[in-house]
Amino acid sequence: MYIAVCYQSRGGNTKKVAEAIAKALHTAAWDIDEVKDLECDLLVFGSAVYAASLDKKTKAFLDSLKGTSARRVALFGTSAGGKKPFGMMKRLLKEKGIPVDENFFYAPGSFLFMNKGRPNEEDLAQAAEWAKSLIQE
């Protein structure tokens, strides 16, 4: 099974989680700026939430995917606030005919004075366990 771990991160929070997930899956984490013509069995994709919405780069990356880009997608992300945009990502992928796991991983991300020090080691360990569960199905 070919697994791709891709992420979009401005402040580094989502990158930390992506790297923990990739390590648990014995693969590399790729910034979406480095990804071209993706084809994989499992895409583990993460993005942060910015002002209760998705980053423009995240939207463009999801728009660039084809129905054949991934057999299945598992979503993860970070934010200082809510999780609402995960539903947006799921909808965009399903519109392309790409199956999306119902169970996504969320870790609080530090931003200004909120969630200082997050994601922390416990968050990263939970991300790794979640990642391992993706391949045990």
C-alpha cells in the first residue's frame, strides 16, 4: 500500500503533526507545495484552520486532486479554534468521488496566546496512534 502524508502549514503546528503521523507510518511528510501528480492508496492530509476557514493553498490543492489521486483519504489538522473546516475538506473530496474516512484527527494548535505549547508531545503521540489505526483496518 502506498501512503502519502501531505500537509499545509503556516505556523508549523500542522507540520509537526504531519511529521509524527509520517514517522508512525514509516513514510515522509510532504508540504503540498512539493506535491505534483499524486497517486496513492491512502492520502493522509492535514491543514490548519485559519479564521474559521481553509487556507487558499489547501483549497487549491484539494481542487487539483482527481478521482484517481487517492483510493481513500484520512484528514487531520490543527487550529486554535474550531473544527468546522474539516467538513469543508471532506465535502470537496467527496465531490471528486474520493472516499474520506469518517474519523479525523484534530490537535489544538498554538496561536498568539491560545493553546500555548500545542501541539505537545501527548498530542503528537495521539496523532501517531491515530495514524497506525488507519492501516489496521
